[in-house]
Amino acid sequence: MAAILLAEDERAINNLMAANLRLVGHQCDQAFTGQETLAKAGRRPYDLVLLDVMLPGTDGFAVKAELPADLPVIFVTARTNLGDKLRGLGLGAEDYIVKPFEILELLARVETVLRRTRSGSPVFRFQDIQVDLAAHRVLRAGQEVALTPQEYALLETLVLNRNLALSRDKLLEIAWGYDYQGETRTVDVHIQRLRRKLGLEKEIQTVYKIGYRLNTREG
């Protein structure tokens, strides 16, 4: 996955973002001031920086101006006014996320930027499964698996949020869309189909009183 630098001075928020990004497979380094961000960015290459505007010392806008122009940046900030957003995007940021935010929204926006800025087709590999996220194509042991569009949408949601417990309502909201009026039981039916077709009976786990999780961690 990606190497991401988190620049956020509120330690609880920084740790929360880092924990969830690591759960889905990213490598994360954490910085808490503007100068620390610049120092870490100068030591190793990153695929993305999540950058708070209100950092101690050198603020996020000044940090962005000093970072390499080709290093993708998403501003994550409590600054909500349009002027700040336009300034951030004008500096070349890929996106501007306003706090408070849902973790799943953050993960989705990170994935969108990484798809746009990294070369090559994004492919998720797990055991004998390959999911080509650009072509919407799934292989099992080298053979293509026939999934309905809805089955694929559910699988993609589980893949992009792997190791996170997702409620049935949240799965409906993401994979079926806000306008879906059916029952949550349809999630259970589609989960059973994915387990059977992909041989992931153990890995697509039922989370008691919550929903489901695709567990890709060993042990």
C-alpha cells in the first residue's frame, strides 16, 4: 500500500488516523509540528501527506509551499471558510477535508487521491484472490469470478475498509447508496454469496451485534 505522513498536532486525532490507515494496510509516520513534518518529508519518500493547517510553528499552508510540488497533499483541518479552502487547493493540494470527519470518508478520499496520483492499476491481493479496482475484475486462483454489480460493490467496500468492522447500515449506505430502501437482511444474503464464490468463509467475519469485517491480518 502507500507510505503516508500524518501532520496533525492533536495527538488523539493523529493516533486515530494512523491506527485506521494502518489497519487497511498503509505505512504511516506521524508528525506534530510544521518543522517536524518538513524534516520527516526530507528523510524519505512518501506517497501522500495528510496535513493540518493549524500546526504549531510553521503552519500547514507554509509547509505545503516547502514540500516537493509533486508530493500529493490532503489538507485535514477545522478551518471551514471558503477562503482557506481555496487557498489550500490553490497551493496544489489534492483535497481539503474539514473536521470533524468520519474515518470511512477519510479512507475513501485517501484511496481516491492515491488512485489518481500513483502509477499502475490498483490491485488488491489476498491469498488467491486478486481484485482489480480499476477494471472491477476479480480473480480467484487465476480464474475470473463472476460477480453481480452489487456483489462487486459490496466486495470493494470490504476491501477498501479491510480489517474495520462495518455495520449493515453502513454497508448499505456505501455499497447500495443513500437511496436504497430495502432491508438490512440483503447484506447478509450478499455476504453469503461472496463467502461462497471467493472461498472466504473465515475471512469475511461476522462481527457480533455490528455487521461484517474482511480480516486480512495474520494470526
